[in-house]
Amino acid sequence: MLEEISKYDHLGTTDYFLDAIQLLEKSDISWTKTSLAHFFSNKIYKGYPYIDGGIDILMHLGVIKKSGKSIKLAIEASQTPKNLSD
């Protein structure tokens, strides 16, 4: 695992993870890994100009998964945090 994540510069922040989960939960769009990465490419989280490892971390943790070419939530909506205090 350490070797896999060492290739990334920025793994993510709690705000990033929450936004990604909520986006996938509420969106009717079929997201791919590339389109999801592009969506977040212009957002700054806690001073990080880009987060290159967030999607892979969420996949490794089993929060999101590939379903064909699409990225889907792998957890039930009732398990998703609604804010940072959950």
C-alpha cells in the first residue's frame, strides 16, 4: 500500500472526500475516473492546487468502485457522511 500511494503528491483532504462522496451520491451523471478527476482539477482544498490520489484512495478504502467504465459509490447512502462532523 505504501508503495502504491507514494506515487501521489496529494492524497486528499476531508473536504475533498466529502465532496466526492456527495457528488457521486447526488449526481445522475455517469462518472468515469477521468471525468471525476477533471471535475476536481480546478478546485483547491486546504491550499492544495490539485489532489491526484483522492480517487484511488477512495477506491482502495472501498468507498467507491468501478462498475464497467463508471465510478459508483460502493457504500449505501445511509453510510455516507453528510458533513464533516459525522
